[in-house]
Amino acid sequence: MRADLHIHTEYSFDCGTPLKKIISCCIERGINCIAVADHGTVEGALKMKEIAPFKVIVAEEILTPSGEIMGMFLAETIPSGLSVGEVLARIRAQGGLVCLPHPFDRHRSGLLRHTPPPELLAQADIVECFNARAPFSRDCHKARHLAEEYGLLCSAGSDAHTLGEIGNAYVEMPEFDNVEEFCSALAQGQVFGHKAGLWVHFPTILTTLKKKILR
């Protein structure tokens, strides 16, 4: 199984990619598992799960006052703006997993930019050790070191906001049918990927502005 564990859809405020085009692109590139992690909503992920011919993990990037947390295997949206503790509690209440997306990325307001909050590391399950949009390899190395230090699982994702980015990073791993099997499979996984390049941020900026104007 090739799993791109961080993809955005048109349901994110900064992405305009339709669900059906994502499905076609994944099939073309041999990606047969994705985690749809839109900003502030699981609506797109739930719809994708209904129509995709491959495995879809319902996820969400949730913005807290301290940075973003990714909840995985969710059933409903967790609102933005809640405290770190409240977000962690709501992910757990849904039986989900806590993932730390793009930690140490110096161009984003992350929870792990400086000293990691103890409550976060105590509750975390997964560290995104390779994010194709993170421009500096050193930041990814720090993420992997953190995962090893705290005994956390490593994931990888393209963080795709455009079709061209899908599959830029993925984990090759055994198949799974539930949360427990996913954790076991991810522990056996091997990360593959390459950096996307700075150009990918320009379509994101334009899409964000366009959606703001239309609203």
C-alpha cells in the first residue's frame, strides 16, 4: 500500500482541487491510500471516503492558538480556535489518532517550533517526519529524531494543495482495516518522497485570495 498521509481538497480554504480529480490522479500515480486533512473540516474527507475506490482516512488539520494539530480517523469536525488540550480531548473522544504535522517547519506557526508542550507529546501518536512542502531537510531530520526520542510513529505526506503535488511523499506500508492495524502497519512502513519546491505555494496563495473575494 502506498499511502500519502496528508492531502487537501477544495474543502480547505486554500485549495481548489475537486475530489474526483484527486481520485483520478491517485490512481494514475499508484497511490492507493490517502489521508484527507482539510483545514477546519472533515466534510471533504467524508465525501471522499464515500466515492474513492481506495482507502481514505478521514483527518483534519485543526488550528489551535499555538499551531496546528492533525486528527486522524475522525468522524466529525473539530472546531478551530480551541486550546491544545481541548483538541486532544476531542480527537481521543472520537477514537482518533493525534498527529503532529510539519513540526519544526520554520515557515509555519507550529506547536513544535521551540519547546514542545509536554501535554502534546504525552498524547501524540504520530509525527509527520517528511512533509514535501517543508523546504528544509534539517526540519524533517529534527522531526524524525523527535519521533525516535519519544517512541512515536513516523508518517509522510505531500501536503498537496494542487494535483501536481499528490504522491510527492508517501509511506509504503502493509494494508490495514482499523486504527490498531494502521498503527502496526505504519510502524513497518518505509517513507519515500521528494521536496515539492517553493513554486507550490503560489497557487495556494492565489486560491486563498480568490475564495476570500468570493465570500
